[in-house]
Amino acid sequence: MQRCSLMRALRGGIAALALLPMAGAAFAQDVADMSREETLVLTPWGDQPAQFSNVDNWNTYLSTIPKQRDVMQITINEMLFYTNLNTGELIPWQAVSYETADDFMSATITLREGVTWADGVAFTSEDVKFTLEALRDAPPEIRGAASFNEWIASVDAPDPLTVVITYKKPAPRFVRDFLALGHENHYPILPRHIWEGENIAEFTNYDPARGLPLGTGPYRLVSTTTGQMIFDRRDEWWGNVTGFQDAPAPARIVLVPVSSDEAMGQLHIANQVDGGRQLQIGTFEAARAQNPNLASWNGEGPEWGAPDGCVYSIVFNHLVAPYDNADLRHAVNHALDRATLADIAYEGAMPTAPFAFSGYMAGTWLTEDSVLRQMLEDAGVDNQDQALVDERMAAAGFERNGEGFWAKDGEVLDFLVRTPAFIQPLLAPITQQLRNAGFDARQGAVDDTWLPDLLSGNFGTMLFVHCGSLSEPLETMKDYHSKFARPIGTNIPYSLAGTRYENPEYDAIIDRMEAIPADTDPNSAYMQDAVAAMEIFLRDMPQVHLIEEFHVVTFNNSYWTGWPSAADPYVAPYTPWEAFNLVIHNLQPAQ
Amino acid sequence: MSSDLASYLAKRITQLFLVIFIAVSVNFIIPRLLPGDPVATALARLQTSGSGQTMDIQAVSDAYRARYGLDQPLWNQYLNYWADLFRLDLGVSFANFPEKVTVMIANALPWSVGLLATATLLSFFIGSFLGGRLAWPGAGRGIRALVPGLMVLSAIPFYLLAIIMVYIFAVELRWLPPAGGVETTRIMRLDWATAQDILRHAVLPCLSIAIGNIGFWALGMRSQMVSVLGEDYITFAEAKGLSPGRVFFWYGIRNAFLPQITALALNLGAVVSGAVLVEVIFNYPGLGSLLYVAIRGQDYFVIQGVVLVLIVTLAVMLFIVDLIYPLLDPRIRR
Amino acid sequence: MTIALKTRLPGGLGSRLGGTLIAGLSILGVIAFFSIIGPFFVDEVLAQVGSVRPRQPPGGDFPLGSDAQGRDMLALMVHATPNTLKMGLIAGVIGGGLGSILGLIAGQFGGWIDAVISVISDSLMTVPAIAILVVIAGNIEEMSTSVMAVVVASLSWMFTTRTVRAQVLSIRERGYIEVARVNGEGPLEILFREVMPNVMPYIVASFVGTSSAAILAIIGLEALGLGAQNEMTLGNTIYWAQQSSAVLRGFWWWWAPPIVVIAMIFVGLFLTSVGFDRFANPRLGRRA
């Protein structure tokens, strides 16, 4: 009767609805099935949406297309060199060596023989020349355009295996930082025979018939949909052919989106994924309890993860009173108990940091007998002491008002603590500690206005990251140079240099350091300059550094082993970094 | 068609267009009231994700703003907006430039429609039949005992129910997958294996929405049924000697159903709202997740596009309901 | 109808107040009681970040355990519940009040006033509240519980307007209204002396309904992270639990108590609403 046909209609309707999602997906009819044991499943790093966008736009250099960072760096593209940030060791890949001239005005790179693009065309110095000059001339929305324009005058290709870069000013560290670091320097060489004549900002670089996206890497793209990107190994990869390296073990690499920490934990537990997005420490420990094959960098916690070169710190806007007062900044420093902050906000997963040096400096610049380390220890930066707070605030002209809050000339200091979403765990504990020390602190809203405000100077204090400290002290100390300062209302050019600190003495030191290569010898000019810069920092404290950012990188050993770890530190373990390519070549099937 | 009906139709259609016009205009204005510069914000977010640390934000955002007419006066932008709408161009996402909003919505829509439509229809029909049965005299003990349970379930917002279900079925019992639309290594094809995978991943999100709403529909239907039972035509039908089942179905349910359908249309807004959270909880790649990410990223063309789709859909559905109602029930024609 | 209503005042209450209404009011009463009394016995400091040892399961010093950021769950529940109830109350009063006034005006005066109010109300009804609310909520710099309540109230008056307007329209056709008009009572007098007392039950019922819908919307917004971050509310607790992957980590004492309290609030509101419907419209009670 009516009810039966209704039921039948319902059932049919439900089945049709179930297959609706197929309507939106592109079909991958000609993709072969491959067993889970041969497949490496990864996700992009960090907070991402639940679906991929721009599935058919593989432009390598457009800033809003993250594909080079998400997956191309380990599949389709390769770099001239990689660096093992743990040891500083240079690992030549598409190139074999490089030399910088004595006057630092030029550099010569020698390429490896036998490197070919996926379509068989030879990889030569003409490709390198084309790419570097295209980046130099590119519009601002192209990643790296500003830097390449700043440093590169011209590039020559005297023979197919030699590249000569001529700089606009002395550049002792350009090749290392832009072409060899294996970090977030996502500047792969482009195939000239494909990109010449194309608009670098608008070329979609996607044409399966021509084999685009085209690179020198051991994988090629076979399917791209909103839910998956699939790459299959090509055994005609140049490394295989020339005997440089065997082709990697995984026959297929699949990239899937994941939008939350919890979802990633679930995927790991179910062995649906092998690596990618980092986990929070609690999620990692809970997931590991259910799946003992999960591992991070360290063998035991709570500091499971590895450094990423960044440190969380409080940025003071030096153009806004009273944050331009060094005593006040020191007072804030002494109001905070870094160890407690790390415990509450990150459950002990991240170590404290008195200065913006990262763990990657430990083996070279912060050794036991290093003078920089000695300076930091002597300065007693990480020292929560109310007496020192009181002393410094008095020196700054403040006194406690009737309610116990710091006030000057009758006006209470309204301390608004702001932070971007990714540092949110620190917001409440810091506010609480400041209040305990007598500051009338309150939590700011966590939304996306922090960045325009940071750039334009529309803030008093801001919790942010201070990065760069991977190879030498200059990388992180240069951010206090006044060339990054701008008046309030004008955007600063570089978000990591938000203090608008201006000190000509400090500028001179940095300018000198930039013109010479790094040197750990305590008697070298470089080291003496570093010490001088450090002295100024410790005196003025333009930023209060708090906690070093460790991420709990998570790898699943159920199907693949050979991941980097503290026990086997052959490369830094961050999937979005260029050097993660070395991991793909090191993986072995788990059985 | 009588002139009464014709004028009613004309009035309703005018109302529909007016409603859409107002809603679309409101939709246009509100994101532009957001402080800060969404272009700069979107680009700056990319900076912090490590990929563009040496980018000159100002120059890039100026370039984008010029390209998308955001530097024009508000009135021009408004007119351009309408012009684009007629061409079905909902703009471009900032965070995922140059992806078009229509493409993003088209990708997410099937997942949401599948999930919501299935869950809503399931809970609506099952709930209504259950509610009707409950109101009918002679309902057994067993069914009556369901009432408090249904009430509690309908009282919990269904996204919270989703959390409970993930905990019980995915984390503790591990019967069902806790997240995603399909398995990570599934190659999507038009075959039974893919359909099965999709269904398996859809069970928990679907059940959360369905169970959370069954109680609502059941109780609503029950009270409608109760007032219908008080009507004279029921007494008349029984006096005529019709079988109880027939009276129940042909006279009871059919008449109680009409207000239920109106309630369904009116409640779609609430269902959609809750579904956003369900999708976020389950990492389900539908419109809800899309809206959520766009809001956190201030991607306002995407927000506008999704909200527009939702508004127009709801307005059209209410319109259809208002249209069907007088056709079904001659008493209502005004 | 008026006569029946006037004899329904104290005296006839007992038979009209069904068990449902009493049950609903009791649940709400218990929650309200603990919300008012509780904060005097439990220190608010314990509900702040970092006050107690984090991640402790229930037992010993912490009857409901502590969350990953070091808040005592019992203290958090005791202080969050009144905040949530307060928001629902404010939103219910503002939304219900606004809706009732607009509905009364639209129904009583008709004409273009009615047309304008109806069109605005209908258009806003098609807007999925969460979409507009998230945009507004994400926009306000210092979100507080009162601001949230007002924001939500601004989109929850429409249903009340519709209901009240329909009721006013049907009452206007009654005989005694005609009598009053003939007697020379002005439209405003008719509105306050004849119409409103008869619409009162619907206004009260809509207040309950609006509060319920408002709390639902507020919790939804907070669970998405758009609530007043500095304040303790039930929805914020759910959001913090989700952010710290509490479900995966098995911290049931973090996400379960707020859900239980929320469910109780809604069950209470629902029973009150159903029970009140019977009180106001005795026909509903006849056959059930």
C-alpha cells in the first residue's frame, strides 16, 4: 500500500544521496589500485581546510598556492642542495658544490651531470639562470620575488653544468639560505622549456597530457581531486638511471586533507595515515596509547618533538608608550614564570627559552664553552621575581594604585594581551601571571585582526613568534635592525620584525655582520659583533622571549619505517620543509 | 485558476523576490563591516604558515584589491555584486586564491546535501510516524516508554550528541570511522566499494543529526495529532465504521502532516546551523566545514557565497511550502 | 474565550497545571537554585586556567576532575551555568519582548505597518541565523556574555512576532472587540485592555521558546569558538574540550558535564513550554 512504496522510495533515495558526493569529485578512472603496503599516506602541515582547493592549479610560486610546501617538494620537485639542520651538513643533490667569491659579490654553483626532467630533457644551468632571473623580475605576489630582487643582479650559464650568480651587494649567505638550506626556502628550479613565455603568476602548470606539473623528482602526478592527490613513482627518475640513488621505496604517495588535531589523531590510530600534520602532546600520547607504532622525534616525553627554529615571545611596540621604556619591558620579563607557562599551555612539550636561539644552534653556537651561552646564563633572564618587577617598575616611574595595579600619574596601565590563534594556549596563563604581578592585564579577542595590526603598528604588545635561528645568530638578531621600522600606520615589510626598535649602534653591528660569513671562533670579528649585539639586547630587551616552539611531529611505523628521530638525526623532521625529501628516500616497508 | 489563487501566488512571488533582495543585500553589507583588511589578513596568514616570510604584504594586497575592485566605492561594489550574481559568479576566495567560490561550493555541496537530506528525511519520517502512533489511543506500553527518552534526546543539541557518539562508537568501541568522508587511500569510482565507504563514514554524522531531531518531530507530530483527534471528522469517520488503521492513516496522519511540513521548512535553518558543527566535528568536507574555515580566515567572498546559497535555498523552500499548502488544504486559501 | 480566561486565574489553577508544567519548572528551578547558591560555596578562582593540577580524573580533591588547562571542573560548572542561563534570560526577554511588541503592533494596526514588519520578519527568518551571527560575533572586539545575548536576541524575535500577530488577528475578530470599538475605545486602549491580556499566554510561551532557541544558538556559537573567550560558559567549555581533543584523550569528565547540564536546561524548558501550552490551551489536554 502507500507505506510500502514510500519505504522503497526512501531506500532508493538514500542510496542516491550516498553517491551524490561522487558528483563533485573528479573521476580517477585510470588510476591503478595499489596496496596499502606500497602507499605512503601524508597530510599537509598545520591548520588546513577539510578539502583541497585549486586542484588543477599547480603554479609553484604563487603565494596562495601551498602545493610546493604541501607535497611537491617530496614528489615532483627537488632542490640543488639540502642541509641537515641538526648538524649543518650540506647534502648536494641536483648540484654538487658551490663557492662564494672572496668579495662575496658572486657565487658559482656546479651542477650534477645526468640530471633530467621527467620528460627526458636535460637539467642544465640554463634552467637555473631562467628561474633565478624570473624570480628577480617577478611581481610581488610571487614567493621570493622581494628577496631575489634585493640580492641578485644577474645570472650567467657559461656551460651546461656551471652557474654564476652576480649579486647587487655582498652576499656571503645567499646560496646557503635560499638554495641549500632545505628549510622553508621553497625555490625549486623551473624547467625553462615549459615556463619560458608563460606569465609566472598566472600559469597553472597543470596539463596531464604534457606531463605537467613537471619536475626532476621521482614521482609524477596521476590524480588530483578535492580529497586526494596521488603521485606514482617513476622508475626512469635520473637518480635511478645514473646510479646516484635508488628510487624511493613507496610506489605511491597520497596526500589527503585533515582539518583538526583530533581528526589527525584518529587517522593515526586507524593507520589511515603515515605522517604529516603535527599533533598536540596530549593527542599524541593518547593516540600512541592506542597505537604503539606512533613515534615522534624524541623517544620519551614530554618534550617529544623537535625544534622548528622559532620561539614564542612578547613583541613590544617601541613607538607606543609605555612599551618604549626598557625598565618596563624588563619588569614584564621578571613577572613571568616560563616553566609554569610551558606546563600549563603546552603540557611541558616545549622547553623554555630566554632568547630566540633555537635548538639547532645547540651544537655549534651554544656549546658549553660558548661565550654567547655564558652571557645568557649570567644575565639571569629567566627569573620570575616580584622584587625585580617592583624595582624595574619603580625605575620606570610606576607605582601601585589603590587596587594594586601599576599606574603612572594616576593612570592605570591597561595591558591588553593579544595573540594569533596558533599561540592561543599562552594567552590565559600569561594574562594571569601578569595580573598576579600587578599589571591590569586582560585577554584580547583571538581573531585575524592581529596581523594587520602587527604590521601597521596598531598594538601595544603582541604574542608572536621570533624565528630564523637555524644556522647562525645573525638570522635572529637582524630583526631588530631599524630598517624594518616604520611609523605607526605604515606597514612594516617583514612580520617577524614587529618591534619597530631603532638603535643606530645596533644597526651598525648588524650591517657589519651581514657582510661577512659566520664564524664560531670567539676571536673572530663576527663573534665579537655577535657578543656586542647580544649585550645591547640584554640591556634593552626589545622582546621578551618565552618558550621555544617544538612540534610533536608524528610518524606511524605501521607501514613504513626509517623516519628521522633523535636517535637517527639524518634530517630535520618537518614535513613542509624542503629537506624532508631525504626522508622519502630513506623509508623502508615495515615488514 | 481562480483569481483568489492567482493574487495569492502573485503576492507570494513578490514576497519571495523581496525577501531574497533584502537578504542578499544584508549578506553583502555585513562582511564589509569586518574590521581590518581581509585581503591583507588572508595573505598574512600565509606568511605565518611559513611559505611567504619575505613577501611584501602591502604590495601584494594592493594588487589583489585592485584586481577585485575592492578599492572602489561601496556603491560600485554593490552594483558589481549584483551583476556578478546574475552571471553566477560568486567571486574568488582570498585564502585559496585563485580558486573560485562557485567551485568550492560545488565541491562541498554534494557532501552536505547528502548528509543533511538523508538525516533530515530519516528523522522527519520516522519521527512523524512515531509521534502519530504515540498520539493514537491504544499505543502500547513499549512505545509510551519511548517518550521520556525521545524528549531527552531532542533536548541535546545534536552537535553535542555527535561528540557523545564519536566517543562511544569511534573511540571506545571502534565500530565506525571517527572522521572524514572516505578512506584516505580510496580511489573514488562509481562502484559499490566506494559507495560503501562513503556510507560507512556518513553513518555517525547522519545519526547524530537524525537522532537529535527524531524526538523533535515525534513530539511535534504528537501534539498535532492530538489536536486533529479532537476534530469532528475523526468522530464521523469512526462512526462510519472505518477500520482504525484507515482512520489513523487516511484522516489522522494526513491532516496532522501539513503543519509538520511547515515546521520542517521553518526548521531547516536550525538544522543547517547545527550541521556546521557536526561537519567540523567529523572533519566532513561539506558546506559547514567550508563556512567554518572561511569565517576563521575572514575569507569573505566564501562566507558571502555560502550564506547566499543557504538563504536562497531556504527562501525558495519556504516559498514552495507556502505554495503547496493552499493546494493541499483548500481551507487555507486566502 | 475572555470569560473562560478570567475564571482561569487562581482557584482553577490546580486542574490546569498539568504534571508536565510542574516537572519542567522543577527542573529549571533546581538548576536556577544551584546557579544562585553554588557560586557562594565554590571559589571562582578554582575555575580559572592554571588554578589546579591539570588533567586529573574525578576523585579526591576534585569531584569532577580537572581539565587540560588546570580548571577545576566542578567550579567551572558552578560558575558557567549561571552565565549561560543569564544569557538565555536576557535574549529571551529582549527577543521575546521585541517580538511580542512588533507582533501586537502589526496585528492591531494592520496596513503598511503590518506589511513592513511582516516582510522584514519573513526575510530575516530565511537567513540561517548562525551565518549572520558568526559574522557579527567574529567582528566584535571585546565579546562579553551580555553582548552575545543581545546579538542572538536580534535574530530570535521573528517567530514570536509571527505567532503573536496571528493570535492578535484572530482575537480581533471576536465579538467583544467590536463591542469595545463601538464603545469608543481607541486602538491603543483596545490593544492594552482587551487584546493583550488574551495574548499573554502566547507571549509567555514565546518567551520560553525564545530563551530555548537563544541558548541553543549561543551554545552553538561558543562551541565554534566565537563566544566570550574570557568568560566561563557552558558552550566555551565544550569549545575548549574540543580544541584539546578531549574526546580522543578520554577526558569524559570535561565534555560530559556541560552536555548533561545543557540537556537538563533544554528538557526543563521544553517541559515548561509543553505544560504551558496545555495551561493556555486546555483543548490540547483533552485526548492525550
